[in-house]
Amino acid sequence: MTSNKLTTLGIHAIRSGKVRDLYSWKDELWLVASDRLSAFDVILPTPIPDKGKILTQLSRFWLEKFASIVPNQVISFELPEGIGLPEFSGRLVRAKKCEVIPLECVARGYVAGSGWKEYKESGTVGGFALPSGLQESSKLPQPLFTPAKKNDEGHDENLSESEAKVFVGEDLYLKLKTLTLKLYSEAFDYAASRGIIIADTKFEFGWYEGQVLLIDEVLTPDSSRFWPSTHYQPGKSQSSYDKQFVRDYLSSLNWNQQPPGPELPPVIVEQTLAKYREAYEKLAGRGTDG
């Protein structure tokens, strides 16, 4: 699609992220999920067909499910009448323009990923001391809120509880912590009933007219670790529905995790797409076609 066509329709490109493209239309922010995949903060050259649609529809499912817990930024998932952009269909979130709170709100229920690495080194996760003897993928005694400072470039910066309180203020910190753990708990229980363990996830929030709103993607395979509960076995890395599958493949290559990323072979693309679809179908209770 050309920028001229978008401009004619009054739609203006803001920026292109790792996965989402952002546009402005009137007083709305438009988030359009592409089929791009990033790993180790590098956008890979091989897209995953229909991934953007699956992510958008899964976020929609959760946002609608959580509407009674926390308001969100969504205006509509449908194109305005008279705007013919089939390329955006199923990928679009029309949203209120919020002031993004620059704190990535991470909830962890299991020792995995960077949490496992930290635990092995110091016996902590997110700076919280944990019992000795935990294994990789062990369930934590209770879910932890381990926030990070969002950076426009490169990796986000993990913050201790005291650092996060200074960064956003104690009152806002406590509100975000409460919301994050509440959403995680609700999602965890629901997903468990569908055969999926949510090991960890991240949420993002923003200010709009003095109110904290849930924004951006919610509980997708790109922002969470989803494990099939039937295969769960602590003491090792778990099979997953998320892009850890791709990370594991990339880790087997002689690649320094710097741009440009390597092409993904067709079999990895197909298996990744199958995992995204299966996660959506299990959680939403319907196929990716609706």
C-alpha cells in the first residue's frame, strides 16, 4: 500500500515498530499488526503468514474478557465506514491516543527465561529472594511483579521494586502492580482450564483523561510464555506456543544475535504458525477464521 493512498484517506504514518505499524487518523491512534517476527530484539527477514491477524484477534479476546477489570484504549477493531483498506482487516486496533506509561509490567509465575538466568546467578528473580533448590520452569511460590523501564532502542532495563517506585511514583507503581497481578491471576486460571500454562507475560498501560488504561497487545504468544500443561515437567525448558520455539532454533545457529537476522526455513515458519493458531484456538475457543 502506498503512503499516497493513506494520505488521501487522512491516515498518517507515525512509526513502524518490531511488529506493529502505527498511524494517526483524526484523533485516533491506529495499531496494525504485521506478520513480522522479532527475536533477541532483531526483526527477522522471514514473515509468519497471518501472524498479525492471530495476535490482534487474541488481544481482542483478552481485552473484551478483562473489560470489567480495567478499561482499555480500544475504540474499535473495525475500519471506519467508507475506508477501504482490506490490508488492515483483522489486524487493526483503533485506539485512543494515550500517554504511554514507560514501565513494562511483567508478571512471572514460573522460573523461566531471564528469570531462570538470574536465579542461577543470585537466587533471586526480579530482585526478589526465592527459596533454594528451584529448578528451571519451577512454579514460583507466588506470582511476582518484575517491571522494566521501556527503552525505545535495545533491551528494556529491569528495575528493582524500589527503583520502579522512584521511576513512576509509589502510588502509580502500586496501582500497576495490583492491576498486573490481578490480570495475570485471572488469565492464568482461565488458560489453565483450557490446557495452557501462562508462565509469564507483560502488560502495558497508559494515561487517558486522568485514567489508567490497558494498552497495546495483551497475552499473545509475542508477549507471553504459553506452555501446554500436558507436557509440563519442571527441570528443563518447556515446549511452548510462543516464539521461544524460534529463539531455540536461532540459538542453534552460528548467529551473533545482531542485525541482520537469518532467514527462517519453511518448516520453522509452518511450525511457528501452527503454534500461534493452536494457542488462539485453545484460548478463544474458536478457529482463527472466527
